[in-house]
Amino acid sequence: MRTRASTKRSAEGPTRENQPEVDQVIIERPQKRARRKGPSQPVRGGWDELPHNLGNSGLAPKIIVPQVAHEDHEPNNSGPRLLPNSDNVSKSAVSDSQINGEAGLNTTPEKQPRLDIDPESGLPSPPLGANDKQDEKALVPKRIRRKTKDNPYGLMFGQTPFPYWQGPTIEACEEVHRLLTELHGKVKAPATIPPPSLTVAGCGEVPSVLDALMRTLLSAATTMVAANEAFTALVNKYGTVRCGVGKGSVRWNKVRLAPVEELTDTIKRGGLANSKAADIKKILDMVWTERRTLSLDHLHGKTAQQAMSELVRYPRIGVKTAACVILFCLRVPCFAVDTHVHRFCKWLKWVPGTASAEMTFWHCEYLVPDHLKYALHQLFIRHGQTCDRCRAATAEGTEAWNSSSCVLEHLLERNKTPRKGKLGHKVKEEEESFKGNVEGKKLDQVEGKKNQANKETRLAE
């Protein structure tokens, strides 16, 4: 309880005696509240209009509408405002007078430039300087919220993770397809799915969807030779189906009932046997529990989005594996991205140089025409395996590089660097000098051992 005397002393002004009491009374609470994070801002609008009349997209760069003082105030819809930096928008619902009224600060969010749409490509125009290499990283969103309650696996059908990136256009896809077709021949999907092979694992070119899924899983993260050896071992160990679903392929029900240690030992030639065997058993058990039969043929006739939503639920089945099954087994257009396809998409500037294989899939699945997806997938793989300049093992300046040419040379921007020199003869000279140095070191070691033996002999005498 405060007395009259204490009240009078505090009213007279600050002194040594009453200074601590004044400090306890005067507390700037509004400033403390201003430093706290305010409630999340509502997200509305976005880049709803997609090219080719595809409807709403819900694309990544979110349009933030800051909270206003009056609820009946409608925001200005003259143009969306991009939020590249969260500092441009007020983070708290506390009024300006409570937070920064005395300081006279302006808390009104800065006006953002309108997003112009390119009439030719139908995509948003990039910001100024987007064509420069140093601005390439600025075009890639730092974080895109993909996995939500309604989309737990982060599927992005009907949208792209790189909305600022204006490639590839339909004309660019047609040009690449034409050049590769002239070199490697016309690629066309088979009229009917061939019978299952007992010696080649493949990537889903079989009639049974479950069989295609298992074969593609075995082919992941290994060479085709190793995958074929693992699949052949499965056939020899568990036999084949004589009739019904999966006729002519492995008896997957027998695989399901086998111990996991036995399955691991069977497929050990294919690599990653421990994890692959465990995941194969889990997938087979899930399919049996859900459908009471080892079959996924109900996916025939589904769209790519419906089929992928079903396939990615299973262990170890990601976007790449599911896309291969959709493209080769379900025969639905889907731009499957493997190592060669990923490399060419970055070299052709269809995606940013920092794009992952999964982000490359979503971007090209959205922009590459359906009638070119199968052919471009096969042509990229064939060209990446046969072109001496596009193979992963070929470096600039080597003899193979200098003696070859590429039909896509004027379109590619490779990120390869010379390994040991810029010219072939310099590389050869360096290799020869290296061999000479190694031989010289060996001779020095032999002479050193002889000298050491001579010294020991003298000491012994």
C-alpha cells in the first residue's frame, strides 16, 4: 500500500530515493509485444490462371494479404503482391499507435510490383536481371510448402515449383525431339505391352502393375546388369506364375511368405539387398492386407495423378519409381526423370541448375507436351549413353571429347570442367609424367632399402 508521502515524493520528480520505484511503475509493454511474432497472415489468391486453360494452380509464391484495422475493408485487387521477404509485411495485429506511434515509424507494407504474364509462354515474367547467371538462384523459391493434410505426399500435379522459370516451351521441346529423332531414329511406344521377361528386370514394361512395381524397385540405385542378375535369382528361387494375374513372372506370393533373410540373400547381387528385401516384403504385405490379393491392376485406366497418389503410399516408392510404372505399364503420359533426363534438363536450361530430380519432374511434367513425354524420356537416355560429349564419364579436353560432336551442342550449357587439362595432348603428357614419377619413386624406395641393408651389414661386422 502506498502512503500519501510516497505519492508526493514520486510526483515531485526522480531522486535517488524514489528512482527504483519509478522504474517499476513505468513499463513499456507495447514495445515488448511488438517484438513478439504476431498471428499468421491469411493467404489468398495466387497465380490462379495457368496456360492452356488448365484452371487454378495454387502455385508456390504465396500472395499475402496483410491484416487491416477494419474487417469490412476489402483489399485492393488491382494486382497481386509477391512476398519475397517477410519483412515487407506487418507481422503483428497490434495497431501502429500502440507499437510505433511515438517513434513515428511507417508500418504500411511496401507496394510490390505487379506480376506480368508473358503472352507467348503463358508464364509469369521473371524479375529484372533474371537472365543473368548470378540471379539464377533468386528465381528458385527457398521453401515451398508441398506436404499438407490434404496432400501428405507433396504431389504437385497441375503446377510447377519454379513459376518464374519460363522454360521449356512447346517449341523448344519440339526442336530437341526433332534433332534427337534425326540422329537416333523415331521412338514410339509399343502398341501392346510385351510378355514379362525372365532375364531382364526392366522399369515396368510388363502387364501386371505389381510386377512392374517390384521390377522397378529392384532396378533402382544400381546398374541394369546387377538388377537383371537379382531378378534372375528371384525367378530361379521362387518360380513363375502359370496362370492368372502376373502370368509368366515371379511368384510374388511365395516371396511374401519367405523369410526376409532368405530374400536378402537371393537378391544380394543387385545391391542394397537388406533394405530392398525389407521394403519388398512390406509392400507385398500391404497389398495383401488391403486387397486380399496380390494385384494392383485396378490402377489401369487411372490418370497419372490418381495412380501416383496410390503408388507413393508404399515404402521406398518415390516419384521416379511411380512415374516409370505409370509411363511403361499403365501407358499414361508421364515425364519420368532418371539420371540422363535430369542432366539434359539442366543443360538445356529447362530447369534451374540447382533443381533436384524430383523438382525437375514436377516442372517438366507440367510443361512438356504429353505426346512428347515418352519419346523424350527414351531419347535422352539413349543420347546420354552414346554421345561422347554428353556421357557422364567424358570430360572436356579429352581425346573422346575433341573427336566427337553433339547435335544439341548449340542448345546445351554444360557444367563440365576439364579434368586434367584443356587440350588432349596436355592430358596425355600429364599422365605420362605421372607414370614416370611413380616409377622414379619405386626406384628410390628400392635403392633406399639396399642402402639400409648395407648399413646393417656393416654394423653387424
